[in-house]
Amino acid sequence: MRRFLAALLALAFPFDTCLAAGQAGAPGEIFSFGAGARALGMGSAHTALVRDASAVYYNPGGLGLLPSREITVMRAQLFEGANYDYVVYAQNKRKRAGGWGVELIRLNTGSGEGRDQYNQETGGFTYSEMALGVAHGWRGVLHPLVSVGAKLKMLRRSLGGASDSLYGMDVGLQFGPWMGEKLWLGAVAQNVGSFKQGNTDDRLPLLARVGASYRIVGPLSLAMDISQNGELRVGTEYAFGMTAVRVGMSDGMISFGGGLAWRNKYCFDLALVSHPTLGMSKRFSLGYRFGAVPKEKDKKPERMTAYATEFLNSGQAELQRRNFLRASKDIDTALGIDPKVGGGDWRTKAQRLRRLVQAMGLEAHPEDQEAFRAETQAAFMAYQVVLAYLANEGDRAVLLAHAGLGLEPGSGAMQRLLDAVAQLSGREKDRDQILPPGQLAALKMRQAVETVYARRFPSAVQLLREALWLDPNNALAWTRLGSAYFAMGDRPRATAAYEKALELEPADEKLRQFMRAQGLGAQ
């Protein structure tokens, strides 16, 4: 049967414009014919660019940012009555970034006349291929800016009364956006772990491809793919209003295309693809998006922005519940969907939280996460440590971590927290400072008095500020901080510190009299 298949494919398919880059008769060439006239018009350079339903065909990683429910159909008339049909449906998830899709491909070559080994007619026969693929994509699995996808596919081939089946799996990635949301990278490995069923020695061949896409300016984009066999695909698209024009090249063959989008739901695309023998031929495809989808010119679809906001809100809530691991994952997912969510302020915080979670080894120590969520003074102190670290206040974070371990000296969770913030902040750990907050604050105040006597007022200010990090309602610490500022000649800060002390201790008449005498605005 294999020789019959190769001979028939060799006769029928060299005339198909989509096969210019393939080898006639190779098993699984149906997966190289193309899906959608938009991609074909761009030379099928879609590995990094695709984020619509056709991601099921080109790169399942593109389903990670699928914004809606979509369906696309394409029908192509081939040589000698053969035809190629492609249908794909895909939809995004409701509560998470990602999507899934299913595709159906059918190739029918029409009928042929059969003959036996003596060249006697044996009746007519037909050859057909039908493929089914199911794909799923996730966003933010390995990294907030990474989409990962996988696809399972089956190809059934029938010749006369014989048939066989080939199976394979595709794995795809997309990375981005970078460089001001302009650059995307992609990679796909097709037919990983393929196997067969039936009387055939064919298997789907392993193929690998990497690609990049770059939005040059406004609506002008450039995409490029290269495979392990050296096949180069290049495409560009310029979208303006309801229309788009495209130019592409696949393995030296030029393609052109255009598209029309109506009411941002209906899509009609045309591709003109060249062939070294037959010249130019046409491909048409139709697409439909279910529900309301924002215009293409919008940077982020409303639904995806809503997803990002949901994940950011969830991450902030988990952070308040001291579930730091879950908070990090949700915030990373939010930023993977929309890097500007939350006004962009969370991008640096998310990176710091991710590093802290990794340095603490929270995934390897789930008992630590339970300790942080407990209703204990040490757990609340851990929350203050994390907030200080996220605010890039390394000194404060490390000091609070010492105090947290001082509350529970035998806690592995608090020890790993101290180790992590000290390492990430570049600060030293001090065994003498592993004390409960009250005792550590008292130690800082004694040290501050000593530095005042030595007239090292800036050092005294720092020590008193550390005491107030531990005990912000300590009126005596505020009074001494005001005195240190006063000795340095910083009257505005001295006044602010004295007024805070009076707010906490309104009955301190001695301090009021001093402020009046110095003209510091005592009430």
C-alpha cells in the first residue's frame, strides 16, 4: 500500500501551491497545506504571530492568549478534482488565560482507474485523508510571559478498500511581548512521539520550527519562521481600518494576500500563492468571532484585560491572606496577559515576589506556607517582611525578619524567610538581633542613645527609625528621633517627629514647652 500512496501523492500534490516547501508523498503532508488565507498570504510565517483559532494548526502555544470564541473554514480546489477542506473551532477559557480548539482536515483526490499486475482494469478507486486535531494552550505556566500549548492529532488515510492511521503530538511555545510589546518569539515541535496503526511503515516525521514577529510601527508587522531543514518563511502585514494587505515568501515562493473584517466579527481573507510550475493560485477563508470583540487597533482586548485584572485582584487578596506562593502565580499570570495591568506598578513587585518565593523554596516546603497563614504574631510579622521587600526596603525587610524569627526561634519558615531576604537584599544577618520586636526595638533605642552621646546623629536617626519600624507607636522613640534631627539642624523633620510623639502622648507638656521655646510650632 505504501508504494500506491507515494505514487498517488506524487502525481496529485506537486500541483498544490501549498506544497512548494514540502516533499511530495511524505506522510503527513496534509499538515503542511496551510490553514486560513491570512497565514498563507504571509508565507505561513505564523509560529510567533498566531493568536487566533488557527493556532491549533500552526502553534498550539498561541491559544494561551486567545481572546474569544472563533471558527474558521477554508476550502481549496486542487489538481484533477482534488479538494482540501479545513475547519477549526477554538475558544478561550472563562476564568483563566488560555484556550482550546479542535480542527478537522479533509483531503479527497477524487476517483482513479485501478489496474492489476497484468494491466487489467479492476474498477475505480479513491484516495482520501482525514485528520483530526485537539489542542490546548495555557498562559503563564513556566513564566508570566510564556504561553505553552500541546496538540494531539490523528491522520486516517484510505486507498480503495485499505486504510491506516498515523498519530502524533505537537508542542508549542510563545514568548512575549518584549521591547515595548512589539517583539514575540515562538517555537513548535511537530509529531513528537508519533506512532502508527494499520499495515504501513509510515510515521509522521519530527519537525521543528522557530519564529519571531515584530510590530515595526503602528499596524505594520513582520514575521519570520525557520525550520530544522532550513526552510525559511517570511511575511508582513499592514492593517488599516477594515482591510489588510499581506506579502510573504515560503522557501523562495512569493505569496500575496488581503483581508476584510466587518463589524469585527466576520473575516474574509484571500491569498495568492505562487508555484514554480503552475504560477499563481487562489485560497479563500472565512472566519467568525462569537460575541463582542474589540477592534484590532486596541492594544488589549477588553476580555483579556478583564482577565488580567481578575488575576491581579486575586493575587493581591492572596498576598493579604499571606498565601505568598499563590499570590506570586496569580500576579505573574495577570502580567503575562497584560504587562500594564495595575498601571504597570506591579511588574517590578511581581519579579521581586517571584524571586523571594523561589529563594524561600516555598514549593518544596508547603509547611512554611501553612505557618505564614497561621493567626500568629510571627505570621503577621512575615507579612510585613514581604511588603517591605516588595517596596524595595531591604534594611527594613531584614530587620523585621530578624524580629519574626525572634518570635519563633525554632521556626524553619521564619529562618528561611530571613535567609532569603538577607540574600536578595545583600544584607548581613546578625544573631544578636534575633529578638522579639519589643526587645529588638529597646536594643535599637539604647544603641541610639549611645550614638547621640558620641554625637553621631545620623547613626542615631537610623537606629531610631529601625526602632520605629518595629514599634511605630513608641512615643519615646519619636521624641528621641525629633531630638536627633534637631541636633542635626533639620527643624522641619524634628517638628514632624515631635508632633507625632505628641499625637501618641498628648499629655507630654514638657515636650510642648520645649517646642514653644524653640519655635517649632507646638500646639
